[in-house]
Amino acid sequence: MALQVMVAEDSTLVQQAVRELLEAADCSVVGQAYDGEEAVRLADRCEPDVVILDYYMPRLNGVGAARAIRRSHPALPLIMLTLSATEYQIAAAFAAGIRGYVLKSDAADDLVRAIHEVTRGATFVSPAASRALCAPYLSGPEPH
């Protein structure tokens, strides 16, 4: 059976591209939200297997939406799909309950893989985003 995915993204163009990518991978898009508040309401109604949230959305950003969704659906896998990755953004997302962090620039390669990883209970971070997490440690002095 196809995984049921809800997508929260304020760009219509990105919504369409994500839908096409997911449908080509035998996933079913069961809901689309254009802001964070709508995403929270829709997660209650459409009962998805996984939710994809944009980091930057109107009315409630992806981190706020993740916190709200997590309160009513603690086991629902959440993926952040975003343009940028700083150590702070990634940490805030995971602290809010996100289990996958995918950069939009890498979505064609990473999004479907992230969906499969988080629905199995694992975590996923796009390689480019993982570089942001590791950079402070790679450029600093060697630990003793």
C-alpha cells in the first residue's frame, strides 16, 4: 500500500514538484497545506503516514507546526523540507519533533529516502545539511 503523505509548503510551484516526485515513488499525497496553522488542522483530518513541513511558512513556521502536530500525534513521522540548513535550524527542528531534514536543493535525491527512513523509525539528514552540523567541529582545534 502506498504511503500517505501530507505536504505543508507555501509555494504552489514547490507543492506541485513535491507531489510529482512523491507520486512517481508510489506515495499518495493525501493533503496539502499552505501555512503552518493549516498544516496542524490538516494533520488531524487526513491521518497521513508522514508529514512534510516547510521551515518558512506564513502564520506558523515549520518548527511551530511540528511542535503542535507532535502534541496530538506523538508518533507521526515529520520531515522538514527547507532551503537552508544552519546548525541552529536543524537543532530547532529536531527538538520540535522532526525526524528528517531535507534541503530543497537535494529533494529529488533525498526526499523519498527520508520518507522511508522516518517511517521505519530512523532519522535522516540530507548530506548537505549534515555538513552544517559537522562544520564547527571540523574547523576547530582537535580534541584532546
